[in-house]
Amino acid sequence: MIAFVSILVYIIVLFSLSTLLFFSLTFVLGTQEPMIAFLLTLIAAHLLLNTLGGLRKVNKY
């Protein structure tokens, strides 16, 4: 049950961060391909969250 809640929170944070990045990107640059821009922000948000999670694991020792 805890794993399900953790996955759900991760997905909510991932899509929230992606949406925030997407709207800031389209506001500043503008784009003709919004779906590609959203997918790129989704990938960037996932990489950012993965890196932050990895830093947390390294600092435990």
C-alpha cells in the first residue's frame, strides 16, 4: 500500500512539475509543437526528480 501511495505521489509531482515547466517554456519561447514540448518537459522533470532521489540516497552514508 505504501508503494502505491509513493508511486501516486511521484506521478502527481512529475506531472505538476512538467506542466509548470511547459507553461513557462511556451510563455517564454512559444512553440509550434506543444506536444513535443510537453514530452520534453516531462523527460526533464523525470531526470530532475531521479537525480534528486539519487542525491538523497548517496548522502545517507
